[in-house]
Amino acid sequence: MEKSIQTTGLNATQVKDMFLYVGEKVQENKPFLTKIDSAIGDGDHGIGMSVGFKKAEENLGKKSLRIFMMYLKQSVCQ
């Protein structure tokens, strides 16, 4: 059975807030993520994730929750 955002019981504001919270934690832990990725990879994981979440945060501030949820539903259902 295909899961959707509606089956989780979360509303658009909660999803956006969770995404922003995770992004904040990723940015705060960029050095740690880079360090642990250096042990098994090329050491750019923290940098890449930090850049991605920072850009997402900037875009979330510009777009309405409705547009965010439409994008999220498209991403989850593909």
C-alpha cells in the first residue's frame, strides 16, 4: 500500500517545521558529518548536506506551505 503524507497524520506546518529542524541540526553538525564521512568516503558529506539544507531553508521561506506540500507529495510518490 502506498503511503502518503496524509496517512502519517502530519499537517504541512509540522512537515515544514521538521524539515527545518533537521536542516538546522545538519548544519550544526557539519564538521562531525564531514569527519565521519572522511573515515569511509571522501569527506564531503557534511559539506554537501549543509549546503543542500541551507538552500532548502532559503526556498522554504519564500514559498507557501501549499507549494511545499505539492512538491513533497510529488517527491514521495515517485
